[in-house]
Amino acid sequence: MDTAPRIRRFGVLDRLTHVLLILTFMVLTVTGTGRMYFATDWGQAILDLFGGYDSATLIHIWAGWLMTGGFLFHIAVVLFRLDWRHLGRSLFGPDSLVPTWRDFKEFGQRIAWFFGLAKLPRFERWNYWEKFDYWAVFWGVPLLFISGLMLIYPVETSRLLPGWVLNVALLFHRAEAVLAVTYIIIVHLLIGHFRRSTFPLNEVMFSGSVSVEEAGEEKSDWINRLKRENRLEQLSARAPATLYRVLYFIFGYAVIALGLYLLIAGGYYSQFINIH
Amino acid sequence: MRVAWLFALVLLAPQLAWAQQYSADRYATTNAAAGTDDATAAVRRYRDQLASSGYYETSDARNMLPYGPTETDAYRRAAQADAHAGLGDYSHRKCVACHEQSAANLHTIRANNTCRQCHGPEPIASVTHYFSRLNPVRRHAYVCAKCHEGAGASFASYVVHEPLPSSSEARMAFPALFYSDRLMFWLIVGVFLIFIPHSVGWWIREWFVKKKPEV
């Protein structure tokens, strides 16, 4: 077993929330794809897996509720974790996911690095890319939840708002879902896992920890800060068990394969959709 | 050859001439038999010939300006009690033979509805016509509520035959949909315009790193 010193990046609660997010996201993606491609054989085949259009819709709705529940749970956890006495430092400090000016500078520096014009940015605990991924959920889930809720209860919605709002809600629901799914597959899955430094799998969200050496390469400012504050020991973690690693490798690759399949088949079959 | 033309004219001419009167008569007899015919001639003229804004009696016909022979015909049909009156070979055709794109909506494709389930049996009045079951004054009760229990007039403003959201037609007829579509389109394009080159650049660049950055 690997005995190199490791550092904890994600606690059990966050990892479980993330697994719940993966599961609900994939169920919603597959049932939603089946519904969107209803007019094609491929869409029908997907819906048949869930017992047809009606039961796929029901599963889609319940998975949506579950995802919203997980989202609200996460917000509650974040509110609980916030240091309310030192709110400014807690919100805009280096341990926070709130975007700061530094993120824009690092983004520019990274672009310059592509062309060899600058050194790689010395990232803190969260880099701009991770922050964008995190906040994308914050606009995606509420938008999908509210528009989805309107479409589940159209008659009730039409009492509060004009009925044509349902057309707009469906458009937003579909467009945001397409954006989220394609972004997650292309950027989050492929670039997250298949870069040179992360291949074959970026394990940190499952194992929760990363070797100090690896963290020092990716997030040197964070490690330097921890060393300076003598907190490196506090955050030390054990390496994940082999059986657990096997499990999350299988899980991770299953999700990536499913995502790739949906992306390619969805792109191909999109020419046969004629609904508006 | 001339005989054939004459024959065609004889076949077509009476049909075109009588059709309008025919459908109006049909309604007149039905209404008279039911004893619901209005006493005032003005209202009857209105009912037979004009499109309704949905608020009949108070405000009425839309100001329809035809731009050419095709539009004239379409506008005239939009005001008829029998929208298909006088169309040749009408009874042998399917709705989608002419209204091809109208079947590409969620009610038809997903809920497997037929045209007649909403538009009703012959004669099919124009949607805005006083007689039509799809007239906004009664659409929610006569059509929507058959499946969507509790549907009100607001619910009935859901656009079943939605224009393509990115089309100029949508921009004119349904601006909220058009601009929502533009917003989401540019959001998607913007996100990928930043993150695809970023990801590809990152992916390629990492292969050229020889040294590890200093800690």
C-alpha cells in the first residue's frame, strides 16, 4: 500500500452528497434523454428500460425531488459551516468557494501558460475551474427545479402565472439540461479525468484524500499556507483501501462510459427530433 | 382539350360559389332548430363572417390587412365558420397533408392526440371564430379541461403549436419564447466558447511539461 503522506480534501459528508448528485444526475439525464428523444427508436428503447414513457416521467420527477433535497441539504451544511462571527474572512478567504479577483487573474495566467507566456498559477485550495463547476450547480438546480415544478403542476401554475409561461419553462428546462449534461460530460468528466496528471481517474472526490506531493503540484499555495500554519498534520489522511478503490474505479468508469455513449448517440439522433 | 377545361370549370365553379353560403346555412338551420339563433341581424353577420378577439359583443374583429392573393385567402379562411369550405378534394385528405408542421408538437407526438380531439368534427371553424370550440372564450372548458382537469383561461394560453423558438415567426408571435431561446443559446455558446478551448489547451499543454512546478 502507498505510504506517502496524504492530505484530506473532502469529508465523508461531501463525498456522499457528491455520489447522490452523480446518481440523481445520471438518472435524470437518462430518463430526460428518453423523453426528449421520444420520437426516435433510441428514445423509445431508453424509455422501455424504465417501463415506458409514464413510469420514466415518474422516475424523472422523483429523482428531481431527490436532487433538490440533496441541494438543500448541502446549503444547510454550508450555512452550518460558515464562521458567522468572521463572515468576511469565511466568505472571501482562501478556504471559500466564492469567486474573487484572484480567480480571474489565474484564469488569464493559465491561458498565457498554454502558449508558454507565463508560469503555471500557484493555486490556492480551490481554483477558478473548480469554483465554476461548483457554482454551475447553483444556477442549474434552482432553474431546473422551478421550471420542472411548473411542468409537473401546469394547471396550478397557470393560476399564478399566464399559461404561456409553461412554453418558456419547458424551453429553459430543456436548454439548461442540455447545457448541464454536455458540460458535465465534455469538461467535468473528460478533462477532469483524462488529463496527463489525473489519468486514469481523478480519485480525490471518492477517496477524499490526495498525496501531499500531488497536491503540492496542483495547489502549491494551499500546501504552503498549511505548512506555514502548521496544519498539514491535522489534515493528514490514510490511503483508500484497495477494494474501495476497485469499487469507485468501476463506478467512475461506468458513469464516464454512459456519459460518452449518451453524448455520441444523442448527437447522432438529434437530427430525427422534430418537436417544437 | 377545351372540353376538358370547360368540364373542369363546371365542376369547380359552383363549389366555390356555394361553399361559403352552404356552411353558413348549415349553422343557420342548426341554430334555428335549437332555438338559439340570435334575433339581431348584426350579431348574426358578425358570427358568420368575422374572426373574434374572444370578447364578442364588446370588442370585435381584428383588423386584418391582406398583402396578396395568398394572404387574402388565408385571412378569409381565418374568419370562416368552416375554415375548409370550398377546398377541392377536402374530404379525402388528411390534416397533415396541408398542416404538415402542425403535427410536430408534444400533444401529438407524446400524448398521441389526434387533430380532431381538440379541433373537433366537421365543419372545423377557424380558431378565432365565434363558433369555434378553440375560441379563447371557451377553449379551456371545451378542449383543455377534457384532460387537464381544472384548466382555466390562463392555462389555455399555453401555445400547443409552438413556433420554432429561434425563428422570426417566434420573434413576432411569441417574443418571450424567442428571447428566452436567445438567452439560453448564448449562455451555452458562451460557456463552451470559454471551456472547450480552455480544456483542449490544458490537455495539450500538460503533455509538454517536463519539470514539475516548485513547491
